[in-house]
Amino acid sequence: MNKIKVGILGATGMVGQRFVQLLENHPWFEVTELAASERSAGKTYGQVMEGRWKLSADIPAYARARPIKECLPNLDCKVVFSALDADVAGEIEGNFARHGYIVSSNARNYRMEPDVPLLIPEVNPEHLKLVPLQKKNRNSSGFIVTNPNCTTIHMVLALKPLMQFGLSQVMVTSMQALSGAGYPGVPSLDILDNVLPFIGGEEEKVQSETLKLLGSFNGAGVTNADMVVSASCNRVNVNDGHTEAVSVRLDKKPSLSEIVAAMEAFNPLKELKLPMSPDHPIIVRRESNRPQPKLDRTVEKGMASVVGRVRECPVMSYKFTVVGHNTIRGAAGAAILNAELMKTQGYLE
Ligand SMILES: NC(=O)c1ccc[n+]([C@@H]2O[C@H](COP(=O)([O-])OP(=O)(O)OC[C@H]3O[C@@H](n4cnc5c(N)ncnc54)[C@H](OP(=O)(O)O)[C@@H]3O)[C@@H](O)[C@H]2O)c1
């Protein structure tokens, strides 16, 4: 099979380097272009990433000698994965889509646009039907598909199997890893021995994206899910892996064992066998001290959401903790999985 040529926009950042790592030897995609700001353009990836590569395995050989280009729509590829800073992603991604590229984006800029899919393949694959509408609205041969915020995605994966029980209210308190703030991110003197109780814009993203993701495609757009979500987001002194304490109100009053069974049985992509797809999207741990980011963030190569401490809630119906990797399933891995789903559905033809 001829591999599809892909580029990475923002290849030098925290999420960009995850793309570089996860796309090495991908069975369907071949990275032909790496791009970043004009500060990095013109140098090789190896030169720019000296001291900036933060992953435990080395820079893949395919990327090291490759020149970094500017984020202009003259790249030799069909799909671009975007790990761009949100300050510039709106203009650059829009420009690529107008020039016929398929953009799989991590940035927040287009997530809530009515004609742009905000996609988790296991949760709302039918939202890809927004693509023809987007191309028509924008008179564009390319298009943009987005993945959710890194906190939203792990919570929504755990919530989707609970929709059948009449999910009407969600309260979530997040404890978010440092890599989620990019590089260099939060100053060490602010976070050592500390918890920061505010992450700009994060609570609003979790609250609004959840309703779109769990909403339904109505033929002309997405009708938001009929529920309320309240989020409190905190930055904690953890390298990778977000932890979230979630309480849910379930109007149909299922038993605790029904909830756990629904989460464990949830595997809608099983038959598709997508390369990045985890064997089990939700893993439920029974131990009282799990999940923990240090122990559970890399299970299923960082693509699963690990749930534990499922129990009754005296205020809502039930509560649980979910942990997931923020730069793999929460960012680069999510965008690659979205592109894999698009390929199987004919959107990359
Ligand atoms: N970190 C996470 O866990 C996470 C999770 C989900 C979503 N996201 C989203 O993913 C995106 C990237 O996040 P990050 O944490 O990887 O950020 P980051 O480490 O700060 O990287 C930002 C990237 O954007 C590039 N860039 C900045 N200004 C540019 C410009 N004017 N033109 C072209 N490229 C430019 C940078 O290139 P230079 O190196 O050349 O400056 C760098 O490659 C953000 O939109 C973020 O909100 C992050």
C-alpha cells in the first residue's frame, strides 16, 4: 500500500514531538514534512531539538536530519497534523484547509465551530458528516477536523457508556500534568511544593466541548447533549498524565455493577482495527489506590482512559477517578486516530 504523505505543523513543541514519535513507522502514514515558526525554519529538526526533545526515547532517525519549514501551504503532503500554538493555529490551519489540505488539529481554535467535527472515534464518529457541510460553507477543497482538549477527552471516553443511564449532570475536578502547558510551561518555583488552582480557559473548554462531543448529528449540524457540566481545573506537579475526579447524576439509577460492566464493554472500534486504537479504550481498576498517573498513563501505549474508585456519591449518583495520558490520547495520538478513522471512511481519498 502506498502510504499517505503527512506533515506536522508545530513539530517542535511538546505535542509536535509526540507526533514525530508516534508517526515513526506508521503503517498508513509517512511523514514528509516538518514545520514550525520562522524561528526554527531553515534548521534541521535535530539542531532545533537539541535540549528541547523531552521524550525518553531518542529523536527518530527519519526526523533528525530533516529541514524544518515554515507553516505555509506549499508542503508536499496531503494531511497536516497541527500542534500549533493557539495564538497562530486559527489563521494557519484555515489557510491550509483553503489550499486543499486535510487538517487534523489539536488546537482549540476551530473545535466549537458548528461545521467542524470535534471528534473522538469511539464516541461520535457520525460527526464526520459535518465535513461536506464545512467544505460547502467555506467553499474549500480541504477541511479541518479537531480533537478535544486533553482533559475533556479522557472524561468523555468514560462518560459515553453512561449516556444510556440518563446522564444529566457532571462535576469534575482535574489535576493536570505539567506537559499540558507546553514548553517551557509553568515556572518551577510556581509549581514545586504547590498546586495551581487556575488554568486559563480550561474549565470553559471542558464544559462546552463535552456537550458537543456527546451531542447528536442532526443532518445539518450537532445538537448538544442535554446535560450540565461543571469543571474545576488545577495544575499539579506531575510530568505527564491528567487525573480527574468525576461525579455523575444518572437519572435511570443503574447499579454500580451495571456502570462498571458498561465501561468495560465499551469498545465500538474493535472491528475496525485502527493502528492507534487501544484494545480496551476504558480500563477499570478495582484497587483502592488506582488509577495513578505514574502507573497508569502509558497503559495501551497511552491511548486508554484508566478508571478506578467507582463508587456511590452521596450528592450525585456515582463518582470515579479517571487517568489518561495528555500528550498521547489527549493530543497527538487522538489526532492520528482521527485521521485513521477518516481514512477508513473514505475522507482521505
Ligand atoms: N500539551 C498538551 O498536553 C496538549 C493537549 C491537547 C492540546 N494541546 C494543544 O496543542 C497545541 C500545541 O501545544 P504544545 O503544548 O505542544 O505547545 P508548545 O510546546 O508551546 O509548541 C508550540 C508549537 O507552535 C509553534 N509555533 C509557535 N508560534 C508559531 C508561529 N508564529 N508560526 C508557526 N509555528 C508557531 C512552535 O514552533 P517554534 O518551536 O518554532 O516556536 C511549536 O512548534 C496547542 O494549541 C495546545 O493548546 C496541547
